[in-house]
Amino acid sequence: ESVPIITNFKLAESLSSCRVLVVGAGGIGCELLKNLVLTGFKKIEVIDLDTIDVSNLNRQFLFQKKHVGKSKAQVAKESVLRFCPSANITAYHDSIMNPDYNVEFFRNFQLVMNALDNRAARNHVNRMCLAADIPLIESGTAGYLGQVTVIKKGQTECYECQPKPTQKTFPGCTIRNTPSEPIHCIVWAKYLYNQLFGEEDADQEVSPDTADPEAAWNPADAAARATASNKDGDIKRVSTKEWARSTGYDPVKLFNKLFKDDIMYLLTMDKLWKKRKAPLPLDWTEIHHLEFSQEEACGTGLKDQQVLGVQGYAQLFHRSVETLRSQLIEKGEGAELVWDKDDPPAMDFVTAAANLRMNVFSMNMKSRFDVKSMAGNIIPAIATTNAVIAGLIVLEALKTLNSEFDQCRTVNLQCCSFHTRHTVLKHELHHVLFYLVLFSICFSHLV
């Protein structure tokens, strides 16, 4: 079966004059920008509020170590122009939800492509495109799964027409600085477990994010914070595990650092709390002297379904740290523990840490049963999934620009065995794999 190149010469010529908006310059966004310019798109505007973190470098190939702390949108633009200088790319280091980007702004484009990582922004772009009557190509990934769908007012259902499952991937600055849902605190607690007792991962940092773009709107300021290291007057940075080891995994010191000192530091980032309720630090000594009558378990039923009070979770945190510390000692020098939701001490630790953080950020705390069910469903980002999805976005974009809406598909990428590959839109994947190989060859010669 042959794969057709763009044989519609009118469409091919129109690509250079077609004005498109890419919302997001992260995992999917980097791949998408590369695909767009290599396909022939010349007039591209890209917007992203985020700044580059070390943990992005393993999958967002337009960024290098020297770019850490800088605007994703701006660096993505500069990197793309290196291998396609004829492209006309405008970058915005800003939130797409800023009122400046109104319906009139969206009407400037022939096509909008989402490469976002949070539902609030997706909902907003969906509504703006409907109001402006501009086609939107929505996309997303979760581990080895991915989806691309075309949204056109009056012809397809919109992003919010169907209920969506609980989100399983979250921005790092949300996890570290501004959690707003219990799942954010549960993800943070799982990351904390690995940082203290397991294999450290730069993607799973738990300390306050000093380069949070929302806390420092000036990109230069964000870059300066991110690259601060061992210069005069700075405190030498050590890993969370190294610091914990230096204290002998003292539960009280860990508690006060995580739920008091780090929270007090977050409060100094005052821009974060102008429109949010500020967190309330916890102090071990104060909690330890609370009357237990104020901390009785809430509700009835099985033990795992009860919700404890702050003192109860503080005591559970203390006991679980002591147990996990003993396990590390038994395993010997340099040993690591692996988190397992069916391991009682590990589950105790995540339940306690997550609920204490929920309390700090004024959320209703959850039972061990609820925490366990959510903690088992967190999915990492996969670079190859982003690449395939970005290729599919371009294929759907070509159909949309050619007004072939009857040919547009909601494409679901899923992992399956070789003998069942015909169930996964073989025709579409055949095309996208061809283009990915073609783009890779062109890119290798241009860089």
C-alpha cells in the first residue's frame, strides 16, 4: 500500500500562507512545531506559560541544558528557526487564558492546535474556537496512549460534549507549588517517597519550584532563579534524599521541613497567592499538643475508609518514616525501596503525606482507600507517544485545511500486540509513521 505525498498542489502552496496557532510548547508541542515547518507551514504563533526544567530534556528535544529556566515558547521558536530560518514564528511567554487572547485574537488564525497538559486550558481554548468559529485540533497523551480529534463548530462534537476521565498527568509547578485537588497532593506524596527512599528522578522533584512562571512573569527573572546555584550568598543545594540521610531520617525534622519550612518559603512567592487561598504551615510541636478529641476519625465503616484528623496523619507519618528507615537499614548501604500500593508501610507514608499536604492547602482529606485507588493510576510521559501524536495532528490539519471534514477522524493510539495491529487504525498509523521517518531524515540533514 503506497502512502501519498501532498498531491493537492493548491493545498501545498496554501500552507506557506496559512496562519496557525500552537497552544503549548512542551512534549507534544516541540514535536508538532518541527513537523509543521517541515510540512511547509510558515506562519506559526506559539504560546506557553511554562519555563524549561531539567526534567523536560529527556523528551522535549528543542531544549538543551543551557536553556533551563527560559521560556519554552521563545526557545522553541529559536530552535526551530535554526533548521528552518524561512519560517515566520511568533512566540508568547504567557497563559492562553489571559484576557488579551480573546475571540478576536483567535479569529486571526485558520487553524488552532492544542498541545496542552491541563483540562482548564483545554476547556478555555475549546470555547474560544467555538466562539470564533475556527477549527481546533485537540490532542493528548497518557503513557503509551494518545488521542487526536478535530473540533469544528456545527460539524463535530466539542471537547466538553463528553465527560472526561480523571487527569493522570500534571504540570510540575502545580504539584510542587499550587496543588488545588487531592490528586495533586497524592502525586506529590508518591514523588516524595521516591525522593526519600527510592530511586531519585528529576521528573519527581517535590521542593518548591523557584522557577514557577506564574510566580515570576519576567522570563529573565525566572531563568535567574532556575540557574541559581553555588554563587556568593546562595545556599548549596542538596538532594532531598541527601538531606534526609544527614538527619538520620528523623521523622520530626522531615515533617517540619516538608509541611512548615517549605510552605513558609512558598508564602514568600506572593504572586501565587493573589487569587488563591494561601497555604497554612503545620508545626510538629503544635500538632503534637492538640487534644485527640479534636482529631477523631470521621465517618464509620472499615478502618481504611475512615478519614483521620491532622494529628492522626502526623502520627501515621512518624510511624511510617520509622518503618521505612528500618527497611533501608536492613537492605544495607545504597539500598533503595520500590513503591508498591500493596506494601502497607509505603501506603501509610503516601496516605499520611498526601493528607497532611491537603490540609496545608485547605482541601478535604481522603481515606486510605481513596488515596490507594488514586495513587495506583498515575501515568508518566512517553517521548515516542508524543512524536506519533504530533504526526497525527499534522495529518488531520491537512484534511481540515482542505475542507475534508468528512475524512477527519478521532484517532486513538493504543498499545497492542503485533497480531492485533489491525485494530488500531492501521491506515492512519501507516501514514504517520511514513511522515515521521521523512521528517527525521530531513531534520538530520538540517540540524
